[in-house]
Amino acid sequence: MNSYKALLALRWVVLGPATLLVAFGAFLLVLTATSDSGRPGAFGLEMFVVTSGSMTPGIDPGDVVMVNTKNPNPRVGDVITFQPGESSTVYVTHRVVEVARSEGTPIEYVTKGDANPSADLSLVASDQVVGTVSSVVPWLGRLVFGLRDPRFVLAMGMSVLFAEWATALLRRGSRMQPSQVQQ
């Protein structure tokens, strides 16, 4: 019976995280479906996964930045997320190092990654800015990338199936046979 209890404990060690992953994935889907931009977000905040080390050590690859989309006027020192080009599906998160204002033209921002030696070559127009970073959630992006990787999802599914199969085998073996029942 000890092996049965150990396997039940192992089952929950596997099923617990798998259940949390499924719930997190469903949560991201709901946030994406209810967002006007098609990106996961709610209450004026949108989530972006950082993929490069240009903002280290403060923001690392695999971190998630929560971007306040209701802040239209970033200032020098703010970290912003922006879309570098109209047709680009990539978003960049860098710090504003200078606000360039010319009479008769829209405001533009000079940005720089904290780990980069120099400022970005292109100015960022105000209409390219998604918003300012309000908080950073370390490592959460690795989980998001995992949920996008079919190999990760397959491995999680296989581990859940194995835990269920092993538990069912132990239950079958631990059942009393009709000849063992005392009358």
C-alpha cells in the first residue's frame, strides 16, 4: 500500500502543475479575446514577453512586462514598449533617453536599451508607443513560450497520461478479489 500512496503523491505532483498551466493558458486566452488590441491585457495593462537582453539587468529575457496603455506621454527615464514599424509584429521595450520636440511635428522619442552602448538609430514616433512599463514579472514569459511550444505541451500531456495510467494500474492491483472477501 505504500507504493500506492507514493504514486498518488506523485500523481498530484504531476497533475498540480499541469492543472495550473492549463488554467494559466485559459486565462491568457480570455485576456486576449477580451482585449481590443488582440494582445493579452485587461484594465489598461497589456502583457509582453521580453525576448532579448537589451534591458538587462533590470529586465531579462523571459520576463513579462506589464505595459500601461493609458499613459500617452512618456517622459525621459520611462521604459516604454513600442512597435518599431507599421508592418512589424515585433515590439521593443527600451528606455526613453530624450524627448524630441519640433514645432509642427509630432513628438518623437530617442530610446536606448539599458544594456546597449548607444541610443537606438531610429526615433520613435508617439503613435508607435504602446505604453509605459508599469511592472515586470520575472520568468513568466518562459512559461508563455512553453505553452506555445508543441513539444512542451506534448511532454506535459504525456506526463499527465503516465501519472493517470500508473495510478489506474495500482488501483487495479490493490482491489480485493471476490475470493478474498470474507462472508
